[in-house]
Amino acid sequence: MKWTRISAVILCLLVLAAIAAKAPFPTDDWPTSTPAEQGLSPEPLDELVRDLHDGKRYPDVDSLLIVKNGYLVVEEYFGLWNAERLHTLQSVSKSITSALIGIAIERGEIRGVDEKILGFFPERTDIRNLDARKRAMTLEHLLTMRSGTDYNEEGPESPHFQLNSLRRGWDRFYLDRPMVTDPGTHFQYDSGGVILMSSLLKARTGLHADAYAERHLFAPLGITRTRWERNAEGHPHTGGGLDLRPRDMARFGLLYLRGGRWGERQVVPADWVETSLKPHVELSGPQAKATHAVAYGYLWWILHGDPAGPPDGCVYAAMGYMGQYIFLVPEYDLVVVATAGAYGVDQLGPIEFLYSHILKAVRK
């Protein structure tokens, strides 16, 4: 990755750290304000909301929330959706799983990202396709989707579709995958490695990931309603099986925008937030271009910044299938949440209107 891009991301992280102590934080409810009071031009946002209600330009969007300076300034629901309905997060769940790993490392339950994956499963003596590459696979390789296995999500015969059809044995299925490259050398989108983290957390903490999240992440944030997809063994689907209310997605986004701090409490370690949002993998190609992605962190996407904004700007994103997004824009103290039930190119609608309308509303 070019030094200019690395420098830009570092500067974004410094901005994030500088605003980490800002108030307000939501308690039982969000503090609200208007876009104009928080430095946003209302006209582009009004136009966007009209387009979303119309549904022609951006079909199947279910919600849009904008948090500026800690205040909820836009909250809109479309169709049959409302503030109290839990919505699928799909792969936004991955960024939440990353937070759980960071918490477990801080608590000493996991030694660090360099821990070997097979070390979490000492009782497994019959793992298939075992070789030096598999023995070298670490937690960091899973966090950056560079495991070296053949796991992919390309079509109905792919390993991902096979895993999702299983009622038990998700960890066994992943651990048995053949290796195709050395770990750490090749990026391939890989939900299976994130799903395996559910078993890693259970092995080290004694709690399933959903219970661990409830105790150490959701309760401090005031998130009281969740729903997880689980298998017959009780393992929650940490790669894409969590449902939350959009307002609670925004709480999680604000937590990361504030450097992992919530009020007076450091919920996620600040250094974990910083490391998670650093570029570990450079991205290129048509898919990266379509999503504005330039790099990948620890289960977070790094997108290029506002084209009309500071040259060192950037956007961090948790992204999920069918159009689920949490966007963080540190230099504008901005969190944007969008949920949808879209398919194909329509899934990218929230990325498009983030740049065409929401960032345009920021008064430079």
C-alpha cells in the first residue's frame, strides 16, 4: 500500500482518538438534534429521504440513521420497518465479533492475535489436511481473512453454503478445510474463519459468543434486545447471524468512533480499536472499486474518504449482505447506519448515497 494511503489512515485514527472523550453518549435513549444544529446542510439529506421513501433510485432500504457529534439527527424507516424491529446485520456481525476478540485479549482469556488456531483445539487429534501451513495459521490470519484455506463463498456448492447447511460441527468443517496458500499471503473473503471464532471464544471464556457479548459488550452499551442464529450445539453464527435494532447498530458505531469508550468506561480496548481500523491488507480490483474499499483491517473495511473533504480523510465500514452498513467518518464525527433487504447492485445503494448525499451535507 502506498505511503500516502497509510499516512491518511493513521491521521484518521488520530482524529478518532481526539474525539474519543466527547459527549454525549446515549443512555436509555439517544440525544436528538437537527442536521442544521450539528453542522449539516438539510437540503441533500431531505432529498435523500424523499428518494428513499420513493424507493425507485434506492430500492428496498429499510432504515437510515445519522449520528453527528453524538446526536441522532436523522432517523427514518421505510416500508413496514420501525425503530423497535430487530434487523439482520449479516456480515456487520463480523465487526462485532472482532470487538469480542479484542475484549477477550484484554481480559487475558486469549493471549493475542499471534496464537495458533490449532492451539485452541488441543483435543482435536484427527484434523484432516493437516500440514505445516495449517499449523502456522493464527488468529490474526482469520481476522484479516488470509487463512490460506480453500474456504470461499462462490456459489451454492461453495464451502460457505455447505457450512450454513450444517446443524452442528461448524468448527470441525472449517478446521478440516484443505490449505491452498501459506497463511497471511492471500486475501479471500472468508466467513468460515469468523464463525470459527465462536468456538475459540467458548474454548477460552467458557461462554458462547452471544452470552459473552451480552456481558462484556452489549450490557455496557445499553443494548438489551438481540437475536442470534445458532447451531444445534449452541454456537452463535458470529459471521453473519446477529440481529439488532438500527439504533443499537448506531451505538456500536459510536463506540468505535469514540475509541472503544462509552461514557466513563473503556468497553473495547482503545489499542484494539486502533489496530482493527489500520490497513492490514491492501484491496484492489472491481469489487473493491465498487465498494470504495482500499484496505481491510480486523474485520473492518477501510474506504476512501470524502472526495471533497480533507485529502487525508477516510471512512471505516462494517458491511453486510443485502445492504447492511455502519459507516464511521472520524473527521466529521459522523456515524451512518443503513439497513436494507436489497440484492445485486442495489446492495451498494447506501455506499452510493453516503458519498452523493450525506458527505455532501457536511459544511466544509
